[in-house]
Amino acid sequence: MASVSEHIVDVNVSTEMRTSFLEYSYSVIYARALPDARDGLKPVQRRILYQMGEMGLRPDKPHVKSSRVVGEVMGKLHPHGDSAIYEATVRLAQPFTMRLPLVDGHGNFGSLDDGPAASRYTEARLAPAALPMLASIDEDTVDMVPNYDNTLEQPSVLPAAIPNLLVNGSSGIAVGMATNIPPHNLVEVVNAAKYLLAHPDATLDDLMRFVPGPDLPEGGKIVGLDGIRDAYETGRGIFRTRATASIEKVSARKRGIVFTELPYLVGPEKVIAKLKDAVQSKKVKGVSGVQNLTDRHHGMRLVVEVKNGFNPEAVLAQLYRHTPLEESFGINNVALVDGQPQTLGLKALLRVWVDHRITVVRRRSEFRLKKAQDDLHLVEGLLTAVLNIDEVIAVIRSSEDTAAARTRLMAVFDLDEAQADYILELRLRRLTRYSQLELEQRRDELNATISELTDILGSEAHLHRVVADEMTEVARTYGTPRRTVLLASDGAAPAAPLEIADDPTWVLLSGTGLVARTESGERPVRTGPRILHDAVVAAVPATARGRVGVLTDAGTVYAVDVVSLPTIPDSAGAPSLAGGSPIGELALFGNGEVPLTLVPLGEEAPPLAIATAQGRIKRLQAAHPDKDSWEIITLQDGDRVIGAAPAPDASQLVLVTNTAQLLRFEASAVRPQGRTGRGIAGMKLAADAHVIALGVVRNEDVSAALVATVAAASGALPGTASGSAKVTPLDRFPAKGRATGGVRCQRFLKGEDMLQLAYVGMEPLRAVSASGRAVPLPEPVEKRDASGTEVEAPIAAIG
């Protein structure tokens, strides 16, 4: 038996371990755990979406078994375990994980507390938002690379018309590094990207005007914005997410805390388990029970019952402190840029995606230009054949074979080989005159397309305009309103005594829709320090155990217990409303009703002036019933309430329309009515006009009051156009009779055609953006119908 030769190589163990570990680390970082900054996807997610696209699983097609998707991806593109592929598919379909799901799952895809069913029991197809991620992938927009066995090709990155990394976030643990990126709002991110495209030198503050913070899929609140700014600047930061709560009557004699939104990726069962532990360990006191009333029809509803005699605010503060109803989120923006892991701030994340979209649109335009030129070449050859059809037929019939016919056609009609082959494949039905007209029309269309594409490729400005237009269309199609409330600071109440004294207080409403009450009964001094991070648009007196009303545009008042509102401290130079409760959470409003303002419910309150969009005005003088809600005006069809404020006889009523007309008249000209009254004609309106603001000013304050108006273009997307603002003393507008047309209050600049906002009040006036940040207003001007001054950011409210 012949001996077998052996070949043994001596290898240093430490060297081998070091080399193998580095290769393994690189594989985990590049091929598994970290997303690409351009499309925001890890390789397995990218392969799932691409393969589902190749399988034709579009949103308008039927679902298929998830196991079939897993098998196709595993067999063709991803040579790893089926469980990893299915888990990635499930995550792409979970609406509580993804701000904009990319997979449409059918069946049990899990919940915040439970895992999904097996892949053989669920079905999937692409979600609508996945289409722009894959759009134009067959037009040479991205590089294709071989799959694991070099038999197929797969994209190295998707075209990604959606800024997926910021919109859906990402999380992953690699070797020696990790990533944890929260979801954001698509419209906000796109607006920031468009601004960066137009202003490459934009600062972080410029971009945060559009992206003030994350927008989590399940809503909730984010407490503390300093950590968010740190993350946007350095790529690392921490913020706290807090459940959305309201204090309600859960039975005839018991109050409770109702949670309708939980922190990101926190489920109700986890909260209940931690709450029971906290109650047993005496960390949380005053809780008598907890119920999970969540269902698919009413959404999240977790009810914590509070024992009689305990302050619900103090119990709520304990719940935030000792249960997952408040959680920390550590931002770590690590992603792959050119194959290398980098920690990126907001501007860098946007820049990578914007540059990627510019590259995609340029490559797509080059592909389409080449195809249009090739098609035009063939169409011109075919037109030559149709115009000389008799000669073409004679040449073909007299030729011995196809090769000879091709050669003779090229020689006789000055064609190239591609055109000659195209003519030889001509069908006889194309020899009609209508066919000639079609070819000529097709030729003209191709020439126009070539001209347009040539302009795009020849002009950087034109290319950027196309990219920006596509961004706008994506935001318009797939964008949704912000779900997460941003709070600048902690508004939770500290430990409080069991009994609450019925002391005087003031209830305040901010421009961003937050409601809170003051610690004392002293009215906030308007000439003193301004409210931080917001503007006060309504302030009504009340007592701690009393009630205030929330008026909606349907003319309905909902009573709210003052004790259930968060308290803002009177100490420190300037109070903050950032810890307030959103006004939309104070009551169960009717379907489609929009809460507008606060109204006092005290017995001593003066008549309440109410204005409607159709120009009706009413003063209400009636005792408030002991009910949870009631109507205070009978509205005509199509009308709605736009504002209300206390209006004693010795005061002036001011109405402002979207067409920039202002009317001022005496409140005493409107006789008080009962709750069912329809009001009377307040202002004469043009055909396309409606009232947008009501102001009430005491007679002695008219000379000190100001009118602020903001003009914009009616076709602009909300929150995208800053517009122009104007501030004018109220006494510059002459008083007119009730039911007249008023006078013009602002001249529109070029591109403007409406007033989007107006406010009448005492100085100092304060304008804020949708995120509550201050927006400087121009200095007052004396001319009542002067043009406005462009403001630096879109104004959401003035107070």
C-alpha cells in the first residue's frame, strides 16, 4: 500500500486568530449588522425587497406565503438561515417598529409583547412605500454585484427614493460597534433634504427647523431636546420617550390614568408586569388596579385605576419613574459610507442620501437618453423604409438570403446594420398611412425626450430640480402627520400631597397645542419673561378643583377638570409649557372635531364671543350645564367655529379673513344669545373668503394692541413655505359697522395669495414654529395695508 504524503504548514496561533477575527468582524459589520447610509438597509433587508420585486409581489398583487419569499431569498441571494430572513421580513412589516412599513404582512406578524407566527402561516407582499425604494432599478441606476455563487446578480444598494435610514431607523450589533437610529417623519426629513439640496452650507439649526426630533411609529412623547440636538450634531445622544396619558373618570366614583400611546417598542404586558412589581415593592402607591383594554378597533388603551384620595398627577409621576412608561433611547447613528462604518450627524445623514439621489437620477437620465437615442435611430430607419416601401420590397425579394438583403438595404438606403435588421423584421400591417403618422409622432416624442434629458444632464440646477420634485412627490404620496409630541423639558408632577386645595390658578394653552396650569392664581404678566419654547395663545382663570372648557370647531365645549392638568412652576425667571398635555388628549372629541381654544366656565365669566368661518358672530350669556359636553352655537351647513374669547360690552371685536380684510366693531353691537342661537352677521365676505381669526380687545387697550398677520401661497405644502409677516398697531385700522367688509390689512407679495394666520393681542407678541421654537417677527409698521417682511421659518402660531 502506497504511503500518503502529508503537507503540514506551521502557523502562528496568535496571527491566525487575529486574521480570522478581523475577517469575521468585517463580515459582520459589512454584510450583516450595519445599514448602508444611502438606502438605510442591511444586506438581508435589501435582498428581501429586491427578490420580492423580482417575484412581482407588488401591492396590487395577491399575498404569497412568507415561507416562499424566505425560500427564494435564501436560495438565490442570502445563503444563511431561514429564521434570520423571516425575522427581517417580519420587522419590515411591523407598523409599531417601522414608521413606514416596506412589507405588507397578512396574518400574525407579532405584537409588542408576542412574536409572529411561523412563516408557513403568514403571507406577504410589498407595501406601497417599497415601490419608490425599488423604482428605476432596471435602468442602470445602481451597481449590480454577483450573488454568493456568481450565478445571479443583486443590487449593491437600492435607488431609495425614500430617506429610509432616517424615516424607519435601524438597530444592530456588530463586532466592536453598534447602531441605534430612531424613526423620523418622512415629510420633515424630505423638507430638510430639499433645503440642504438648495443650501449646501446649511447649518444644523437650519435643518432642525424642519426635523425637530424623531417621530416614533406609536406616537408618545419625547422629553428633553438637548440629547436630540447632541445626536444630530455628533451622531450620539440620549432622549426619553414617555407614554401619552390622560386622567379620566373610569367609573362613577373613581378616577384613573388612561394610556393611549406607549414608548417606542414597549408593550402593554411588559408595563403591567413591571407595574405589579412596583406596587408590591411599595415603589408605586395609590394604584388599585390595571386593565388592558387594547383592541384592534379602539387601539391602545391601558387603564390604571387610582385609589380615592390620591393625586392622579403624583401617581402618574411615580409610574413614569418606576415602570417602562418612560424609557431612555440612546441614539448611535452608525452606518456604512463607501463600505466603511461612520458615526453621522443629521446633516451628514441627509447629505449621503441627497448625493445618492443625485447619482441615481443622473444615471437614470443617462440610461433613458441612450435608450431614446437608440429608439430614434430605429424609428428614423423605419420611416425611410415606409416612405420607400416599393423599393424596399423589391430589394428584399431580389435578394438570395437575409444577409444579402441586409447588405443591399444598407447600401441602397444608407442604413446601418441595426436599422436594416429592424426593417427586415417589419410586419406588413405597419405599411399603412396611419402607421407612418404614428412613426412621425413617435419620432417627435423621442426628440422632445432627448432634448429634456440632455438639459437635465447638462445643467446641475435642472438635475437638482428634478431630484427635489421627486422628493416632494414622495412626501406628498407617502407622508403622514407627526405622531410624537416633543417636549423641551420634564413636565411630570413631583410627589404631591393626597389632598389638593381648591386654590385659584390659570390654565394656559400654547401655540403647539399644549395645556398646563400655573401653581398660583396670579395671572402671567405679559410684560415679564416670555414663556420658554412656546407661545401662550389662551389663558383662562380657574380653580384647582374647578373646570375649564375646550371649544372645538364644531361649536361644542368639552369640560376638563383642572386638577388633571400638568402644573408649571411659577419660580425661575421664565416658566415653560413644554411639560403640558396636548389639547387633543383632554377629552374624547367627536369624529373629525378639531379643538381650538380654552373657555372659562366660572359663574362670573363675561359673555363669550364666538366667530365662524362664514362670518357669523355670537355672544353667549348662559349658565354652563353640569355635563361633560354641550353645544354653544347652532352652525349652518358647511360652517365651523374659528375662535372664541371672553368679550364684555366695553371691548372691541376684530375679525380677519384669508383675503387680508380686517373688521373692527364694538362688542356691544352683538346682543348676547342662549346656547342654541345661531349668531348674527358679523362680517361681509367675498365669494372666496372666510374668517380665520377672532380677536377681543378691551376698549382701554386698543391703543396698545397689535395685529400680526402671516401671508403665504395657497399651493405650498404646509410647513414648507415661510411666507411674510406684518405687525401693525390695532388703532391704525378704523372701526367699522358690524356686517361690513372691513379694510385691507396686508398687501400680498409676489407668489402670495392668502393670509394663513392672524392674531390680535397685547405685546410682546411671540411667534413659534410647529416644534415650538421662536420665530422672530418684524418690527411694527404704521401703514395698515403695507406688505409683509419675509420670516426665517414657517410660523405655526402667534401668542
